[in-house]
Amino acid sequence: MGKKDLREQSGISTTSLAKLGKGEDITTDVLLKICEALNCNINEIMRVSRNPETRKKYSTQTLWTSSRSLIQKV
């Protein structure tokens, strides 16, 4: 499944997908839509960090990497 397939199956906007790719913040609603499309739990595609530097470094990068791993399994 590629980005276009994920966008279509989850119903997220191209803007949200672009933000995800750039490491920008996205809403919980978008995350939940991605989880629905991938048939997974939110903890499978992201991790929570209370450290601001770690949070910025890993936020969307971790999400996209995890999502791609799950996409490849589908």
C-alpha cells in the first residue's frame, strides 16, 4: 500500500498526508483514521514521549515508519 492508497482508504486529506511526510503535527482524528485503514491500534504506529526534544525528533517519523511497516504487512 502506498501513500495514495493509505490516503484513499483512511479518508485523510492530502494536506494531512503531506504534514505526516514532513514531520509536522497531525490530529488524533487523522491518527485514528490511519489506524482504522491499517486495522491496528494507535500504540502500534506511535509512541508517547514527555521529553520535548525526543517528542519532536520521533513524533511523525516514528508514525510514518510504523505505518509503512504495517502497510507492508497488509
